[in-house]
Amino acid sequence: MSERRLVLGIESSCDETAAAVVQDGRRVLSNVVASQNELHAEYRGVVPEIASRAHAERIGTVMRASLKQAGVEPADLAAVAVGHRPGLIGSLLVGVSAAKAAAWGLGVPLVGVDHVRAHLYAGVLHEVAADGAAEPDLSGSALGLVVSGGHTAFYKVESWQRITRLGGTIDDAIGEAYDKVAAMLNLPFPGGPVVDRLAADGDEKRFAFPISRLDKASLNLSYSGLKTAVLYTLRGVPDAEDRPAMEINPRNIADLCASFQRAAVAAVILKLERALDQHPGVRTLLTGGGVTANSRLRRELTALGERRGVRVLLPRMAYCVDNGAMIAGLGHRLLSERGWQGDPLSLAAQPSGTPETIP
Ligand code: KG4
Ligand code: ZN
């Protein structure tokens, strides 16, 4: 690709206010993320009303910073991309409105990007200084894995426009399970990275937590049973003298985190093995979402790729959690497939999930 087109990507679907400038869909010139973790920490979860107000306060500054860090002027932009679904409606509306204002003011196309699909695109991005790896081959129908605070699902990826959900969690997302286990242990929010760190020193075999299998053939999985098992280990089982509450000390906490992490990650790997059995032609696995930052999952995904002869695209750490670069990158890809025909300024923010298939 040598078009040298710059796209501004805006992301505000949950609690990260983010903007990035990406060249030609892959080279990230800037990636600014203003996290709201400190605002939601005392509630141990994202409070939608607080999130949208914070987005409204920060979005202008974040957009300006992304241009400044990229060393580009607004007039250099070829398009504005925005994550417009799914997410918290009040949060989405801030990003969508800001993107419309920018696109209209600059007279460039506006493109709405699906947040979950953008996570699948994150492994394709690279920084200015780094050489990009080869484009993923989607011709043999790649598979996709999104693991985040809101999503845990497997996809068939035939092109960037044609992505079909094959299965996923029927209750909690994996990131949500991490955050809830962390909350049970009184660890800071968001809990995923903390549990990951504590697990490094723990004995993963200490507690035999259940690995979700559900129906053998299905690609669905569940995290509520694992979460309950952790709760019972921690607080004890009522009226069962042989299952008392766990003593809270650093050793026990580390062992609990390691045992939980082992079961949580094993469930994903098990279903991915099944998905690969069901799609023998697949040679590429795209991955994304906050939980792809998890050390154990990264290790096991890499090993799975080696075992099954599949190229696994893991996002760089900066592109695992919500960010504007993945939105700009996929926005570029969608626009070039459509001859740079943008969406109308009436583009809606949509809180609900991704349609299963877009023909
Ligand atoms: O993709 P993301 O920023 O937001 C959603 O779209 O949901 O993902 C955030 C989630 C949180 O649940 C957070 O705890 C989890 O990703 N997370 C991790 C790690 N880093 C972030 N979970 C496990 N291990 C990590 N290292
Ligand atoms: Zn996300």
C-alpha cells in the first residue's frame, strides 16, 4: 500500500477516551488513550453516567493530542473513523458526535466502525518505527478471537466486511470474570492485570477449578460456574464443614489467582482447538481485546499456533485494550473497499451487539 492516507480514529464505547492517527491502515503515528480507571475504581466497575461525562470533557483534548503527537495538521486527514457500536450509549454518542463534527468541518468521509471487529484488526497494526509483519491471509477463512471486559467470542473472518460469530460466552465475558474475582479479593480495578501479575507466583494446581466445556460440539462457553467456584473457595461453602473459608494471605491469594487463570484460559484454548477441528482449512487466527494482554493467554495462544500450524496475530500490548488506532485502521480498510464512500452524517450510535453476519 502506498496511498499515504491518514485516518483519525476515535473510540469512546466504554471508559477509555481514545484517538489515534494511522497511515495507510497499519502504521500508527499516534495512539492517545485517556483511561478513566481512577473515576470508576471506587465502584469496582464502569458507571455509565460518569463515563459519558468524562468522555465529553476529554474528547477534544485527546483528539488534539493525537494530531500533535502524529505531527499532522487537521487538513492532512483523509477521513475520520469512529467506533459507533456496540457499547454504552452515552459513551458512544460522545465519540460519534465528535467524529461527525470533525468530518463535516474538514469535508472528509466519516466511517462507523464496529468495536468488536476493530479488536480483531488490532494485531495488524504496527508503530512507525517498526516494520510491519505480512498482511494476514484471510482467503482460507481466518478465525478470530475477541476476549475483553464485554466480549468473549469466536469468529469466522472471510474478509474485513464479512465476519460471522461462531460462538462465545453465554454469561460473563472472560475480562468480567477476572474483574469480579479481583473484586472478591479486594484488589484494585480493573482486576485483570493485577490477577495476571499475582498468578505468576502462585501454584496453578492448588485449586481444581472447573473448565467450562458446555456441549462438546458447540463453541459456546461459560464463566459463571468458575466465578462461583472461586467464591466458594474464598468464602467457604455454607453448612459444609469440610469447605471452610480460605485464609487470606499472600500465598493463598497467589494460588487462587493462578488456579483461576489456568481454568479461565484453558476454556478459551479448548474451544479454539474445537474451532480449528471444525475449520480445517484455517491457517490464520486474529486475536484482540483487553485480555489478549494476559501473559498466560499470550503464551498458550502462541503454543497453540505452533501445535496447529496456524499463524496467530497477537496485538502489541498498546493495542490490546480499547484504543483509537484499531478504529482508524479498520476504518481505512472499510473505506478503501468502498472507494472512500463514507457513511452519512446521520450515522447512529448503536448500543447493541454486532450483527452475526454482514453480507
Ligand atoms: O478491550 P477492553 O479494554 O474493553 C472492553 O472492550 O471490554 O478490555 C478490558 C478488560 C478488563 O476486564 C481488564 O481486566 C482486562 O481487559 N484485562 C486483562 C489484562 N489486561 C486487561 N485481563 C487479564 N489479564 C490481563 N493482563
Ligand atoms: Zn474493547
